[in-house]
Amino acid sequence: MNNNLKEELQMAFDAPKPHGKEAFIREIRKRYTYVYTDRWSMLSSQIGYIRKSVWLLSLGVLVFVIFGIIGKYNEMLYITAALTPFISGVAVLESVRSRLYEMEEMEAATVYSLRGILFARITLIGISHLILLFALTMALGSISGKGYLVTGSYITIPYLMSSVVGMEVERTAYGRSHSYVCVAVAVIVSMLVIFTAFGAWNRFVMEYPEWCVMAAVVLFLVNLNEYRKLYNWEKYAWNL
């Protein structure tokens, strides 16, 4: 086929230019004015999209501990340490909910990118859990006999262990296809706390409290790095 014939075919089947294109675009701009949204607006918009079970579990643990303290139950510190892995397990599960329900593409096409939504949810849950762990530390520190710093480390270490391991597992091929595996990780960590509460773990805390605090700090830094990797895993740009 020569070039002249190609040009003639292109001219014959060329789409006509749209009429009133500029007027149509101006009309659309008048109807749908862009509204600037900052980070705080994004955070507040995501509160209602976090499942109520996340908030109810945190509140339930706090209420349970308070009633345990009022009832003067001596083992509340160990029970609380065994419960905190489930709190972090639910948080990890919530962070991958978009993938769990196959909503990643839809959320990526909204005003807030999927990375932005993930950042907002992780931030909100993280802040609420920091408040919860602080409240639990204040409630248990006065009766544990270990001091507030060691008490906080004691109940925070299982939480952070479950969170770190859960996010690592979620990035594997098996974890991506079985999102609820992070709950299984929480069960395993909780069982380890129960089995060692009156044995090696308790002796370690009593004899080396400074190492317990240091372990909590290291795990906290590792946890921050895990959330950074989870946030950077989504390579979507902001759709503004």
C-alpha cells in the first residue's frame, strides 16, 4: 500500500473534530469546582471508614483491665500482655482491607490516592493504640510493682512483635492471598506470652528491666520501618 492511499484512507475515516469542546469544558469547570483538601481533612474523612471492631476491641480491652484492677485480680499485667497482640493483629488486618475486599483499583481512582488512604488509616489507628497503651500503662503501673516504664514495655513488646511479624507475613505470597494470617500471628504471640509469663520472660523482666525497655524501643523503631515499607508498597500517585 503506497503512501498516497494511506493518506486518503486516513482522511476518509478520520474522526470529525468535536463541536463546542471548549464550551463544554468551561461548563464542567463551573459545575465541579475543585476543593482543596489538606492532610487533616483526609484524616478526618477516614475515621468513619475504619471498622467499628477496631475501636470496640481497643475499648473492650481497656474496660476489661479497669474492671480487673477494681477486682484486684493479681494477674492483670500478664493477661493484658497476652491481649495486646490481638489489638495489633486487627490493626494490620485493617491496613490491608482494600486488598482483602479487592477495592484497591476503586480507591486508587478517588480524590485521595490509595497511599493517602492507607496513610490516614494507619495514622488514626496508630494514634488510638498509643493512647490505649499509655492508658493501660498508667492503670497497671501502680499495681504491678515493676514501675510504669517496665510495665509499659512489658505490655507493648507483644503488641509490637505481633505487628512486625504480621506485616512481614502479609508481604509474602501466602499472606497476600490469606489476609487473616495476621490474626493467626497474634494468637501465636499471645500463647507465647501466656507460656512464658511465669517463667523465662518474667525472670528476664525482673532481673534485666533495662533490657526490657530497650527491647520495646528497638521493636518500636522496627515497627515504624515496617509501616513505612507498607506505605511505600503502594506506588499510586495522588489523583488531584
